[in-house]
Amino acid sequence: MTTRILLAAATAASASLSTLAFAADQAPKQSANVPAIVMFLLFVALTLGITYWAAKRRRPPATTTRRAAASLARRTASRSQATSSRRRRCSASAA
């Protein structure tokens, strides 16, 4: 099955390439659009530069996880203290 698909794709590619080659012979030659190519390359370079800069600023996952775990522990501890103080107040007022 895979062989048939590859064979069909190769045949289609070969036919389209021969059609393009014939059309290229008939079409007048055009010069390359140099400003468009330069702008494209500048855009790609700028995008890669921003990506590199952002990747350098990112904290390693281990540091982020440790900080998140410490923050969660602090929040949990403060909640349990608040809950126990509420229980004490409720039990004192009931007595």
C-alpha cells in the first residue's frame, strides 16, 4: 500500500516538473526581486533573534518547580494556621 502511494506521488511530481520545465522555457525570464528577498531574510533573522533572547531569559524548569513548590507550601501553611485559629475561636465561644 505504501509503495503504491509513493509511486503515485513520484509520478505526479515527475509530471508536474516536466510541465513546469516546459512552461519555464516559454515564459520570459524575470529578475529576482532582491528587496523582497532581503526583507524576508531580515524578518527571519529578527524572529530568530527574538526567540533566542526569550529562551535565554526563561528560568530552568527545576528552578521554576522549586519556587512553585515553596510558594505552595507557604500558602498551605498559612491556610492551616488560619483554620486552626478559627477552630480555637469557635470552640472558645461555644464554651
